[in-house]
Amino acid sequence: MTVSSEYCPPSDPIDILHHDAQILVVNKPDGLLSVPGKGPHLADCLMSRLQAAFPEVLLVHRLDRDTSGVMVFALTPHAQRHLGLQFEKRMTKKTYVARLDGLLEPRSGTVDLPLIVDWENRPRQMVCHETGRPAETDWKVVSYGEGETRVRLHPKTGRSHQLRVHMLSLGHPILGDPLYATGAGRDHARMMLHSEELRLKHPDGGASLKFRVKAPF
């Protein structure tokens, strides 16, 4: 089965990990947009579903449609500003799990390559040393499988498609990626990228919080 470009979002109830007066943390399913796309056929999204139960919900960050995992929303303007600054100043700690095409070596390293939108092939992004925005990702191999590598990824920046393009730049695109994987590497039921853990400080009092969901693949 190959990931479809048609939008067929899952209908399962959203898994809420944490809810208090300031923040809402959920486990985003793969295949569901974080925010509405262009056109009525792309109106169904995580944000609109959450608004049905939490009308005051506010966006803080996004995950790609085909990425699953931990995502935080604000429930007050104060929380949105506080969390937004944490992401902007790189105070949050994000950990992703991915399965890559091929055997990645060495077992750890850093990709430091600036990224920019590939205007002729949107929504694809690309490396551009002249006009790209700084982007940095640490990787660590978890295990090797048959023609694939399981890694943990720690993005230091939050550019669009950062992890996907950085892994592609190493010659090992994420399995099931409908934009960047090729051949048999696309032949998966979903994109093998999951936001496993998010660490942040609570907007009310600054307590350190950690939210974690094991990858479903």
C-alpha cells in the first residue's frame, strides 16, 4: 500500500494526553492535517476537531499531515504567547522516531543544512545555502533492520519538512514519505515519522513537563 495524496483523514477519537486550564496536549494521528488546508475538502483537521470540545483552543505549533505524535495547544492567549516563545527560543525539547530507507552510518551525527521552500515543486522544501533558513537536526541510530534504520531525531530548529529533507540529504529518506521517498521506500501504509516526546515548561508557574507517546510502528 502506498501513501495516497488524496485526503482521507482518520475518524478515530482524538487521544488527549493532558488537559488543564492553560494547555491541551494530544496524540495527533497520522493522516490528519494540523490546521485546515485550502478548499472545503481540506477543512477537517485536528484544530477544528479540538474546537468542537474546546472552543478556546489556540495553535502553538504544527505537525505535518502524515506525522503522528505529541502536540501541544494553548487554551489561553497567555499560554499561547508563553509556549510560542519557548518554541521560538528553542527551549522546548523534541524527540522523534523514524524508520529510514537503507542503513544509515555512522550511528550518530548532526545535519546542519539551511532550508527553503521549493517554489516550483511546493509543498516540497529543499536545501539552499544562499537563501535558506538555518536548520539543524541531531540523529542517533536505535537499530538496524532489513534494509532500513530506526533512528531518534532531535530537531534544534522547527523548519517545515526539516526532518524529512535532512534525512533525504543523508541519502536515507523516511519510509512511506509521499514527497521525498522513492521506489519501494514509498510502499508503506503511512509515513514512518512520529513525535515521540515533547518537553516544555508550563505557562503557569514554569514547571517542567514531559509528554511521551510510543511510536505505533
